[in-house]
Amino acid sequence: MLGGLLLPLEIYPEWLRRIALASPFSSLMYGPARMAFGLDWELAAMVALRMATWLVLVACFTVWIYRRALRALEVSGG
């Protein structure tokens, strides 16, 4: 629902639109779908920047979880 494919984000209430735009789903679905109707370079740059930001955040979170799991790992024998 928050991706913007079923309902355009413009019809959401303002508070829900802010949440939807902050989620990675709007960058993955709504941005490319909106550009299908006409290429807007400003929108393309904004979508690419949001995707890159989410990529960095997810990568950092994954590394943090991996390092935390390695500290908790107890290897016995072997």
C-alpha cells in the first residue's frame, strides 16, 4: 500500500504521504512507475539518491548484525 502503485501517493493524507515517501518502497515502485509516463531528470535523480541512501543504510545494518552475530557465536571443536 505504501509503495504507491495501487494508489498514487498524492491522494494520501499528508502524514501518511510523508511516511510513504520515507519508506524504501516509494523509491522502488512509485518513482520508476511515475517516470514511465514521462522522464523527469529531477525525479530520476531524487529516486536514485533515495535508493542509494537505502542501500547504504541496509548495508550498514547488515554489517552491524553480522558482526554482532560473530561475537555471539560460540564454536565448539571441530
